[in-house]
Amino acid sequence: MLNRIWEKFKQLSIMKKILIVLALVLPFGVAAAFAGGDKVISKGQLPAQAQSFLNEHFAGAKISYVKQDTDFLDRAYEVMLADGTKIEFSNKGNWEEVDCRYTEVPAAVIPAPIVKFLSENHPDARVLKIERDRRGYEVKLSNRIELGFNNDFELVDFDN
């Protein structure tokens, strides 16, 4: 069967052969070009805003690695500190997630209205993780409670 296909292929004009080969190979090339991927970079290659955030809130912390994740239309950054803290940044260097697995999120990172809410309602809990996106904030506490706040800092979700 392969011999018959090969014989028919040999009878085609050069232009048709080229088109067939391109039709078979091009999808793989396009997929590889847009696949992006992770790349280890230095702290100095982070956007300036991300570098400032690290210098302000995690000065002196030892960095395990800095990773740039490139997708089709977007780029993001992840910084892993030696103590297990993971910080994610957008392509512009805005923080999107601070996950302090074994310590707590620096108080200066947490917006003041959320700090106020936590001091009134969960005074003994520590903030282990905070995430933000276009809809608002999600906070994970040491007492295993997760809170969701909208952009006006109103509590919109409570999970224990």
C-alpha cells in the first residue's frame, strides 16, 4: 500500500509535492512556535515593578529560581524563594499571587481594608496566601479559612 502511495506521489508535479509536504509539516512547526514554555531567568530580567516588589517585601530573601512562562499571547513570571514562598507576577510585573507556605504574607502586601477585616474577624489567623485578579482578592488563612473579596473589598466568598 505504501508503495502505491509513493508511486502516485512521484508522479505529481514539483509544486504539488511541495504543497503536500508543507501541509503535512506546517502544523507541527506552528504548534512548536506557539507552544512557548518555561525558561529560567535571573532576577534582573524580571520587569522593574516585580524587582521593586521583591526588594521591598522580600529584601534579603534567598531566591531559588526565577521562571518566565511564555504562552501564545501572554508572559508571566514565577519566583520561588528558598523558604518555600512562591510569588507570581503578570507580564507587567504586577503581583498576582503570594503563597507563603511556611511563613505569612508580609502585612504591607495585603490591602488595608482586608487587614482591617481580618483584625476584626480573624485576629489570631495569619495570612498564608493572597491572590488577586481582575475580579478581586482571595485570601487563605492559617485557620484553613479562605475568604474572597471583590475589588471594593467586600466579602463575597467564605470557605472553611
